[in-house]
Amino acid sequence: MNAPTRENDPTELDRFKRDIDLVDYASRTGYEVTKEGRNGHWHQLEKDGEKLIVTRKDDHQVYLNVGDDRDKGSVIDFAKTRGGDGSGLNLGQVRQELREYLNDGPAPVRQYAPAPDVSRLNALPVGDPGHERQQEEDRKTRLITEVLGVRGELTDRSYLHGRGIDDTTIDSPAFQGRIFTAQQNEHKNTAFPLYNENGLASVEQKNEHYKNLLHLPKNGIWVSHPTEGKETPVARIVVSESAVDSLSHYQLKHEKDAKNTLYIATSGTPTEVQVALIQRVIDKQEPKEIVLANDRDAGGRQFNMNYMNELHPARPLVPVADQEAYKEASRPVEWHATSDKYHTGLKVSYHHDSAENGAAQVQQLTDRVAKMNGTGEAGPTIEVEVQRSTERETVLRLLVAKADTAQLEVISQELYRQREQLRPEQERGQETFIRVDYPQAKDWNRDLELTAQGLSAEQIRAQAVLDEQQRAAEREQRRQQEEQQKRDEQETRRQNDEAQKQRERDNTPEAQRERQQEDKRFNQAVMGAAVADAGSPDDGRQFRSYRSEQEAAEHTAQFVHAKDAGLVLLKEYINDNPAPTGRKVDEAEQEELRGRARYAAPAAAINLPTGPPAEEKTATWKIDEVAANTTGRAEAWKEILDNSGYSMQTSEVRSTVDEQGIRRAEFDMKYRNDQPDIAIIHAILTNTNARAEAGDEKYAGVSVAESEPDRAARQAAAEAAAIQPHSRDRSQDVAEKPAPAEVQLTAVPAAMPTATPAAEVQVAAAPAAPAAVIYLNVMPMPDGTIHDRDTSTHAASYSMYEIQVDAQNPNKAIIMPAANAHPQLVSNTNFAVRPVYDLVAQPQPGDAYVAVATPTQAERTPEGWKITERGQAGFSPDKPIERSLVQSEVTTATAANQGSEKQVIIKVDEPATPAGERGQAEAVKAAITGSGAKAGDIQSTTDAEGIRHSEMKVSYRTDQPELAKISQTLDAVANQKGSQVIEHSSDRAERKDISRGQEISLNRTRTAEITR
């Protein structure tokens, strides 16, 4: 006797797959068989232009939509998407429909390809179902054993500590035996086992930038013990997407509400089998409350909507024949959420006794949607469509943009309450059985991380907004990269096709004859004399252009072929063109022919393709004096440019003097992108900025300003220029920079190489543009590899780091935080800082910047860059000085061995104090001297309004061990009302940089006590 089928028996779905003929079932929904294989092993079905291929996989049939590779699966998937009247069904409706299908009669016997002759396969094991199941079980055991080993235990807690999980949480009875260390070769990962009713089902492994779920069916869930110990009655079940989120939720919430709780995680998107498992756990544990602790995003909201429909209070077991089955409550309304790339949909099905009841229920829902649409500032956001309406059922579909998924969640919660009201009184449960608990940030582990940093709930919400903006920027970047890749591929195909067509056209006899005629006309136009005899026969050879090599050398520049746009080598041209034949021409006729050619050449040249002259571009050189009360530095740089022999032109020098006596000068340099030396001009401008940013003393205070479009256009022109820096005429290089006779400038370099650096720096493995700074937009690979595709030569809002290339060795670089990336780095230490730096401290409340103690080193590779030595970094509330490769190497030495004395002037304005009393100026002086700096006498005057104006000179050395304290004191005085600290900007930057390094060194002694 066949056993009765239980309502949600998972074996029933397998029976449907085996027993139902998918081709016959599809035919009943309107599909027609248009093609099939010779042995019937595949069928092609068509309906309304849609084509499906049905074939066999193991013991059941599967289909594939040839127009949408996402539309595929078994008869279960087919019924879910096309069942009913074609609009699709939920899982409960699928079960009901397929039961009815089987009850209608036996499925037709469909012939497939005959099985192979068993007698020829005697050496192979017999493929009986029991044997196959044993093989699959053995494979699962082998995979799990490889991960967990013979003895599963947690021996490495570094990953959990890195995610902010403390030992108190890890050692809780709830998680004993639920977290292990997976040892594979030299790698140690943290493993979370997934269980089902048969025991261990799979294992998920995690580590920094690594996540892996064994290639096994996802038919298990991660489940903890009750927090009060095994076999204790469970009051609450918390469901989340990952085990780390479960641990984080426990650490943040459990002490505040210490009910006996069981934690469940699905390792990502929950499957139907996992949802059924969760329901069976509810049936067994009989909790009073289900808490949905999924992520605060569209995916998490979609999971919550489906959980609210599928999960119910514990179901009672009732006898059915000689077995027991779970008794489910009626479902007067059901819903199911789905999503695609841009939208989230909610399918709502009402089951009613009459059409009038259904109309009333639908009207209630549509009124609610209309009210929600009426409150939106941007107009209606929820689309409603009635898909099917019968006497017993009404089906609607609601659709919103993915960003508005929360609106559908509100509707789902109202449907949940409405369903309880529509059920018979004896079936009604508590309305608060399922509760949604969202984190402040995206997920619970991020909440834990930000809470550990001391952020308040309001600050966490603000940071969550920034996190989402960053993720949106990364998604947009990936989208743009994909689109650009597609465009590049299309353009490559187009160019290849065009090149092939052009080759075919060029190989025709007509094209060859036309080229010969064109070459002849061109040569005659630019030659000094016409030597062909009009009456002599044409032997098909080209005419010689010049009488001698010397004569041809005077016109080499004219040998620019209209087709290849490249310089024709002179000797090659003469050697390839033999002497002309014909009569001898006397001197008088030669002169006449030369004159005729001079007048004829311009006319012939008119037919050649020429472009409009390039627009004149302007770059502004800005040059500051390195010392007060000096001048002439800008004029010296201008003179070098003027005497370089290249095509750029400079304007007159404009200058101003600031309050500290520093002369700031500038002048314009004009150039054109169509000049043959544009690559050398590009090298001069690019390398000037690069060396200035790299901290080269010769380039201190020097910069070149220009618009980004001009820079990009110049780079493109430079790359296509025939004359490159390595092939230019070096005879015009200026070896030494003159100094003005009237001023002695000790800080002005004696020599300024203009284009020489660009010429002598050859980066064989570097395809990138000749820029000193490359921007890293994503995190390096776990092994430190950085691909060129993940970098750009221009800073973007989502750029994370700068790869600062060594000006002297372009194959080496350091990695520093990008200027605008500090907020993202500080708030994402695990994701954004640890892959690049070793942390000497954790961020503290108020820290807003990453403070680099030693930069990370990188070297060029054929693929891009590779981290060779990780640097060290901490965090600081103050903005760090911008560092470069040169600075990082010399700052420490300068501070320790070559300290210099710095001068500061402090001015204090305050109400006049009575004689004998100490005022604010005296207090400032005491603080300055107490910090370790030297302070001179206070010079004061009092104005007519009774305001005392004081001034003192302060000095300190950059090699003082108290420099950090001195720097803090000067900053505090500068921030004090009525006080003013006057110092050179470079001095201020230098003392802050050195003092920050001192602070980081002192803090290293306490880093061992600081944990996440």
C-alpha cells in the first residue's frame, strides 16, 4: 500500500520530477513539439515565439529557454513560472497542480535513447539508485573530511577576532561545536557546518577576502545550540543570512534581552529546502517568537517578505492513515517576492469563497497602495496589475524599483496581519510571532564594527549612508567597466572588419593601378626636376626624385607619405628608385623644369588630405620662491623653456608677494598638439608635476596648471607623435640653468633638466601613461597583486589608494591613501586598510584619517603591480601631510640626523590686563616653553580701544624628541580665540609629519592591548 503524501513532504518534489513527463505537461499548457532528436533524447517546444529545449538529466527531465539562459530547470521550475494560466504559481500551488496532474492518469511512456549494452560494461559498477546514493554520500563525506579533518575543533580565532567577535561570544555554550578551523595546506579558514535532518550536509569556509561553500546541494542550515544549553526550551529563533551575522547579533543584543535563543543562518540566499528545514526546527522547538535579522538591503527585505509567508507557528502532528503529518493552517492570502537587476516584484494570491469577497479584499489592497503612492514626492512608485481573477482566486502583481523594496515589505507585513484576521478563529496565531529586526548599517557585523569604534546609533546610520554610496559607486564603476569592455570589443570587431574590407579593396587591380598613378603624381609634384621624356615609352617604374642625396636631404621633411603618415627614409628611397631613362637635359632646360615644378607642386599638393590647424593650448607655470625677499626663480625657469629650442612659447611673468614675503609668480606657456615635438612638451609638463609631487627639492614650489581635457588631448597627441623623447635631437638640450646676476638664490637648483628625465626613464613593463601617481580603485588581491584594469591615471570619488611611482625607478612605487578616501578607509578597516597595511593601532573615537608610519612598497609586474613589503599605519584625528616616495625615504633620516631650526611668530590679541597680572600672552608663552620650544620676549602695545596686541618669536628644532608635544601646543594656540600662529606652510607640514611619526612609534607599545 502506498503511503499517503504529507503536505510538505520534500520527497514529493523528487517524485514529481521523476514521474511527470515534462513534454506532456508543457503540451497541456499550449506548447507544441516542433523538433525532436532521432532517438527521442531531446525535444524542442514552441509557444508564442518562445523556444524550449527539453532533455534528460539523471532520472528526470529538464528544460532550457534558448532565449534566456536564466529560465531553466525541472518540471517544478516550469510550473512555478508557467503553471496555472501561464502567470506562475508559488510552491504550495505547484504541489497542488502537479498532484492533480498525476491524478488525471498515468503519464505517457516516452522513448529515449536506448541504454548501452550492459554486457559491454561488465567492469563498471552497477548503477542502481542505492549505489548512486552511496557514491554521493561518500563524496560528501570526503569533501567535509578534507575541510574539517578527523577531529573538528576551533584552533584559530584570528578571522573571528578580525570581524569583531570576542572570546566571550565564541565561548558561549550556544556556539560550541558549531565553529571549526579548516586546515588546508598552509591556509587556515574558519568553517561553519550546515546541518539537515540527516546530519552534516555541507561546510562554509570564510577568511579575509575569501568565502567558499562546498560544491554540494545547499540543503542544510547553520544552527546553534540554545543559549541556555542543549535540551532547554527555546523561546526565540533568530534567522540571518550568515553565521557571522548571528554571532554579531548575539554580541550586540543578547545581554539586553536574554531569552533562550536559537540562531539559524542560511549562508546566503535561502533555498526552498532551507526554508522547509527552518519550519521543521520551529515545529520541533516551538518558539514563541521568530526574529528575522537579515541585511538592510533589497535582498534582505525580499528574504523577510518570503519568510513571513512561509514560516508559521509550530504545526501539530495529526494521524493520517497509519502515519502522522503536519497540519497546516489555511492560507486565505499568500505572497511571494522576486527580483531582477532593477526591480522587485510581489505576487499576491487571494483565495476566497466568492468573487464578491475577492473584490473586497483586492480593493482593500489597492486602496492601501494608492495611499502609499499619494504620499511619495516623486509620484506613484508601486505598480499594481491584476493578473488573474476567478470565483475562487484573485492574483495580483506589485512592482517597484529595487531601491523602493521597503514599500513592498510594508505591504507584506499588512498582508501577514490580514491573513491572521481572515483565518478561522481556531487557526489564528499571535500577530507578533514573526518580528523583523534590522541593523543600523547594512548588516549586523558592520553594526558591531562601528559600535566598537564608539559610534552612536545616529553616527552609525550616517556611516551606513556613506557605505551605501560607496557600494553604489563601486557598482557604477563595474557597470561602466563592463560597458566600456563591450564597446571596446565592438570597436575592435568593427576595426578588424573594416581592415579586412580595406585589404580586399586595396588588393584589386584597379586599386593598385590607382596607387601607382597617385605615387607618380605625388613624386612629380615634390621633385626638383621632371626627367621623363614625354615621347619615351612608360616602363612602369617610378621616376627618381633628386639628382643627389644632398639635394634630397634639403627636402626630407616633404617625404611624408599621404597614406602612412610616416617619415620616408632618404637612403631607402634613393636606393629603391633607379636612375631615370630618357634624353639628356641641358642646364637651361633643367632650370625651366625646376621652375615649372616649383609652381606645379602646390597645385598638386592641394589634392592631398590635410586637417585643420590644431587649436593653441595654454598651460600655466606657477613658481614660488623658496625663501622670503628673493626673486628671479620664475624668470630662470622661463629662460630655460625659451632657450630649449622646442615649439612652445611663454608669456611675461606675473607675480605677487604674500604677507610672509614669499614671491609667487606665474607665466603661461602656449603650445599646439600638431607640432612634431608635442611628445617632448608633454614629457616636460608631466614630469615637472611628477617630480614636484614626489618631493624633489629642485621642483619645490613648482607646478603646471591646465584643464583636464587639454591634458588628455595632449597625451593622446604625444602617444601618436612621430618624434618621441628617446629619439629627439639632444643637441639643443639645456644643460645648466642660469641664475639671475642681481640675486643670489641658494635654494634655486643649479640645473633643471627639461626633457632629459622623460627621455632616460624607460619602463619596459609599464603600459600605463607616464604619470607619477596611479589611482587604485579596488582592493588588491589576497596575494598583493594589483591589475592594471583596477587602476586609473585620474582620481575618482571611489579611488581608495594612490600608487606613487618612483621618479627615478618607474618599476618601484609606494602605496598611500587617496586624498578623499580617508573616511571610507577609517570606517572600513578590515575591508579597506588591512589588505594594504599592517595596523599598529585601531581607530579610536574622533579618528578621521589614516596615519601612515611606513608606506607599503610595490613593484611593477607584467599584469600591473605587486605588493612586496607591507607598510604600517595607524589612525589620527588630524589630516596627515601628503607623502610621496621621496618623502617617505628621507623624512625619518631628516628628523633624526639632519634636524633644522624653525622660526614661528605668535600674535595674541586680548583686553589689556592690569599691571602685574598675567594675561593670555604670558599663558601662551608658558605653554610654549613647557612643551620644549624656545620663546623670546613678549613685545606688546595697547591701542585706543584697550586691546593689547602682543607678539613673540618661537623657535624649535625638527630633531627634538619633544616635537610631538611642541606641535600639539602650537596647534592648540592656533585654535585659541585671539591667538595667531604665523609659520611657513612647509614648516607646518614638516613638523606635523614628523610629530605624527613620533606619536605612532609611542603608541606601538600599547597596540597589543587594543582589539576589535
